[in-house]
Amino acid sequence: MIDLCLSIFDWAKFRSTKGAVKLHLVLDHDNYLPCFAHITQGIRHEVKTLKTDILSVFSFARGSFVVFDRGYNDYKLFAYWSKQGAFFVTRMKSDAVYRVVKENSVPPASTIIKDKVIRLSSALAVEQCPYDLRRIEVYDEERDRLIVLLTNQFEFAPSTIAKIYKDRWEIEIFFKTIKQNLKIKTFVGTSPNAVKIQLWTALIAILLLKYMKMLSTYTHWSLSNLIALLRLNLFTYRDLIEWLNNPYGSPPNPPENIQLSLPGLGQHEGGLVSSI
């Protein structure tokens, strides 16, 4: 969610006194970079965007794990991924109605409290998601709370499912990174196109920065340090890869300032003179 002033960005509907746009991302676990992005008004619900905009043009490969928070809970989506052969892991809503099909044993002295196979039993859920699901209760030691996970993966250990869900936090870290280091909280233009261009530019910049970090043999780069030092060296004449590998080395001597003549211009002792 990116907040906007409704009086200036009157097209960015969110609430009666507040404007916003939403940046919907699919973050790839392999490199923690977005593999799909979509921008909508703040008022548009996440589930509607996923079902009508994202899944119509983007599909998850069979065997993929789709990890999301409770904002994307939807019985039709649970059934869709079960049919497609993709796995999902999410937080279970506290008011969900279900019956227990089977109770699995849990490892002793672990953070796993319960591991059950369930079937959603509300009238709507029976119609939209007639599949067995897995309900796992995990104790979060860091925040002293109980987390209830829901998945359609029955083979992995419950601790592995919990770790998979924990990795969902990487998308929050990604959003925090672009908000702190790139210009997406204040905008140059006020039209929908101007805002989208600035957001897409930020995403392209992150892609290039991550690629540069990958190319470097210097092991102490953090993304924030790389961005800060790049800003300081924008007008420094030096080889980019050499600088990435040795950022604190002395810069090379700049080339001599050679004045090049333009076509149709001749030289004389005082400088350039037109021959036309």
C-alpha cells in the first residue's frame, strides 16, 4: 500500500478521505525478486486482483508453493490450487468452520502444537472447496503467540511448513527496501500514468542493483550501501565492474579533456571557427 493525497491524486480511490495505490507482487523465492507486478487503486481488494488480474495472465507451475497472508484467503483459490497441483501455505482465519478428519502426531519438545487433517464444513466452503486440508498450530517464540497455518501439502514435516510460511516475510522486507532506498513515497507527477512509471522505474532499479550486487566479488555489499555509494559516484569516470569489486580503491585519473571538432567547423589559434 502506498498512501497518496486524495485532493491531489483524486483518481486513487481508497477511503473517503484518503487516497492510495496498491503494488501487488509475486516474489520469487529463488532470488527474492518480483516475477510479476500489478498496480491498482487502493480500494481494489487483494483477492479480486489475484483472481481476475494476476491469475488470468500468470500461472504457478505444478509443485510450486504459493505463500500468502490472510488477506488472500479465499475458498475458490484453495480449490483452484489443489486442482492445479500447486501447494499453498497461509494463515487460517479464526472464524473458519471445519471438522477434523485425522490428527497427526507432533514431534516432542518442538514449536508444533497440533497437526490435523481437516475438511472445511461451512455451507460456502463445502460448495467451493471440497478438499481435505491440513491445519498446523505453531508457537511463535519470538512474539509469544500461536499461529494457525492452513495448507494442502500433506507430506512435508509441520516444521518445514512453518519455515515456508516464515519466508513470506521476505516480501515485507522487499517493500521496506524499496520504500527506504528509492523514491516511491513522493511523486513527480500526479496522473495515474506518472505514478505507475515511477513505481515501474523503482522496480527496474532494484533489478539492476541486485544484478550489480551479484556481479561483484566484494562480499560486504549491502543494498543500502551500494545505493548510497552509487549516488556518490554517479559522475566519477571509472570502470563499473572494477569499482564494484574494489569500491574503496583510489579512482583512476580522468581522461584528458580533449575538445572534439564538429563537422563543418575549422580550427584557428583562438578556438573554433565556422567554415560555412
